[in-house]
Amino acid sequence: MIRPLLRIVARCYHVAYKLHHRLCLRPGKPLAHAQLVVVGSYLAGGAGKTPFVAWLTQFILAQHSPAQSVPELSGHENPEGRGGAEASQTRRPRIAILCHSKAKDEAQMLRQKFAGTPQVCVYTTGNRYKTAHELDSEFDYIICDDGFEDTRLAGATTIRLDWGEPPAGLNDLLPAGRCRSLPADHEKPALALACGTDIRFEIERIANCEGAPVEPSASSPAKANCTAVAICGIGDAERFTRDLEAFGCHPGSTIRRPDHDRNFEQTIKKVLARKVPVIITEKDAARLPRDMRENPGIYVAVQLVTVSGAATESVARALS
């Protein structure tokens, strides 16, 4: 049962939300050149937006590839930068991905995934609307990782990721619930995808920098099934725990840190000092310095995003 105080605070939050949008986030001008795509969710975090943005970027590149195949993704870093001459010499579309300036870990993860793909550039910004217009002439697609609440992004193709039923009222809004807004606060999206059916997020493999895997049936500490500590600083730590269990990996304990946690590195160091293996997400790994990522005691859970055939066709139609 939602406590009355939380419901009152949620009501105040929604009033402030509506007022902020009316005064500060009025619809702006559509882009003149690039196709603007917003990937969002009602949830405040943990909806899988960043992994889906990576899938969507691959999908767009594959749609314009002669082979019509999704390219392999590398785990190395790609420095931030504009499209440039190298990108313009190819027929494949130039794609800019915009992440919020507070989500540098998400931006870094995307750069690592698209290292060696000059057509894709990742930016962090505190103002997606302004940055999108600044980059408009340089890219064919501008994909916003979130931005669902920014009503200035006029003319965008919005793809909403839904987890279960949409929020029904104040009990679902922050801080009483996990949602930032209600369906009545938004126009109908170009596409709404149901997570769990249209899209599936699961762990493909868990391995350290040397490629040593965590085997679901393993029982030794080195395999990270008994004494390992799972550490996550993402929007939905419970989903990471469920994904580990579905993979067959059962860490000895779990440490939950805030999303975009600035002390994540220190938390890992304390656990590694005890000679205990650590299991973390790809996003959490992206925020670590290279020397820590190369520590064989750190195992990274690599996520697999699977989009159904029907949903893939819907995405293609939404982007056409």
C-alpha cells in the first residue's frame, strides 16, 4: 500500500512536471535534415533504452548495407567526434547518438560498442534539442537515448519501451512508484514495444578480460558462482539479479549502487582487495578505467538484445 505522504509528494511532483513542460519545454522546430528518433520509457531507469539504442543503430546500418546484415560490435573505445570526412565517404548513413551529460557511462558503453564504425558518433549533452539542431546537417539520423520527457523534440519518431502495464495514476509516479510521467502527458508514440515479448533482454555470456567464462554449473570461486559478488549501478538492480539467475549464475552476494554512481570504482576496489571475483554489467564496466577493466577478477555480463520479427518490421515501418 502506498503511504499517503508519498502520494502527496507524487502529486506535487506531477504538478511541477506539468508546469515545467508548459513554461520551459514547449515544442520546438523539427530538424531540417536528419531523422530524429527518441527511444524512451515511462520508467525513470532500467528500461533497457541504451542496449536497444545500440540494437537500433546496428539495424539502421544494416538496412543501408549491401549485405543487409547487422555488423559485429567491438568492445574497444571510440573517441567522441563529429561525422567528418571519413564518415562522409561511405554510403552508409551517418548516425549521432545523444546521451544525457549525467549518463557518461552509457555514452562510453556505446562508444566502445561502435569503435571502428566512423559513421556512428556518440555525444553527451544537457540539452538534446539544442545539440540535435547543431548536428542536424552533419548526420542522417540523430538518436536520443531517452529524451522521452523533452517535448521540445518536435517531429521525432518516438519508440517507447514498455514494461508491463503503463502507469495508471499517481501511485505509479515518483517517489511513490518508478515512473516519471503518465500516458496523458504524451502524444501517441510512433511505436510501443513490449519488453519480454517484442524485445528480450538476457545475458549472453559472462567473462573476464582473458575470456575466461562464468559457467552456470561451476562451483569454484574462480568461476564466480559461490563467493563472487555482483555489483551493479544501474536503474533496475533487481532486473540484473533476475538476469543472472536466468543465466544460471548465483553470486554469493549483491551490492546495489545508484545509477551513474560516482563511487562505483571504489566499491569494486574494496571487493577485489578481498580476493573475491566481481560480476558487473556492461554499462558499469564502461565507466571503469582500462587498467581495471583488464583485471581478471572482474567478470562482465554481456547483454543480448533480441527483437522479434514482427517488432523488427514495425521498427522498419516507423523509420520509413
